[in-house]
Amino acid sequence: MPVETPVSTVRIAGAVRTRALFAGGAVLTSSLVYLGAIWPSAYTLVAIPVVPAPFLFLYATFRPPFAFSRPRLMRYLCVASALSVLTWLFEVWWLYRLHDRA
């Protein structure tokens, strides 16, 4: 008698991964908003358009079809995540460069 894997197990695993990615996006974009809010700088200009992204990521964590059914929203969330990564990489490089000079 062959053992069958129910389809629901695969769907649950995919849902958990999707929700984890949305939760990670919320943390990532929140960190950019924090970086832009701690003092006025060029990061503030980058962080202003990203302010709604953490809230959208949190909402999508609990309702993934909300984001998947809207292609423009998914593009916005991807761009917000990419901006977060790039600004933090630049910040780390900048601090390392300042530390290296001293």
C-alpha cells in the first residue's frame, strides 16, 4: 500500500514560507524607515516613499492573497525591500570607511 502525501501539507509549507518572507520584509523595510527617521539625511528622502511598506508587509503576512492579487503592489514591495538592502549596505560601507580613516 503506497503512502500518499496530502496536498494540504504542501500548501501549508508554502504558506508558512510566504508568511515568513512577508514578515521578513516588514522587518527589513522598518529598518530603512528607522534609518531615515533617526536623523535628517539622504536616507530620509529614500525612506519617505517606503513608509507604507512595513504596514503592507504586515497585512500581507496575515492575508497573502492581498499582495499576490496586485502586481503593482508586489513590485512596490520588491523595490522597497531592494532599497532597504542597498541603503543598509551603503551605510555599513560608509561607517567602515570612516572607521578605516581614523
